[in-house]
Amino acid sequence: MTSKKRTNDLVAFEILKICVNGASKTRIVYQANLNFSTAKPYLYRFIERGLLEVIPMGSRIVYKTTPKGIDLKERLERFQSEIGELMD
């Protein structure tokens, strides 16, 4: 059985897409099929680079894709679409 490791750009796309309307860390982990220790560096890096914003909601934190993050998500989506067409 071969393991298909996802590329960083695919993981980044999934996280940015999940967070468009705001998402908790738990939701990100489950929907992107990650674990908490894998998700953490992505979240920190995306926050540092202005791709995600942190929104405190009472006792919980919500991560939301910024306009800069939405732009990157759309570019990654186009890239994946073009790659998919090449591989068909």
C-alpha cells in the first residue's frame, strides 16, 4: 500500500477554504484531515503572513481567512485546476 502525502499547497488551500466563514481549530483539524500538532505551524504561519485572522468569540477562538488569504486560496484553486487538466 502506498501512502499519498499531500503537498503543502494542497493543505494550505484546504485550511484557507475551511476558514473563509470562520472556523475553530478543531473544525480545521477534522475537515482538513490533520492533527493538532500538524495544524499548529500552518495556523501560526498564516496568521504571521496576514492570511488568517484570529477572532476571539468568548472563550473560543475562530480563525478567519483574510482578503489576502482569499486571494491566495483562489490562486491555489486555479493552479490545482490547471494541474488536474494536465493530468487528465
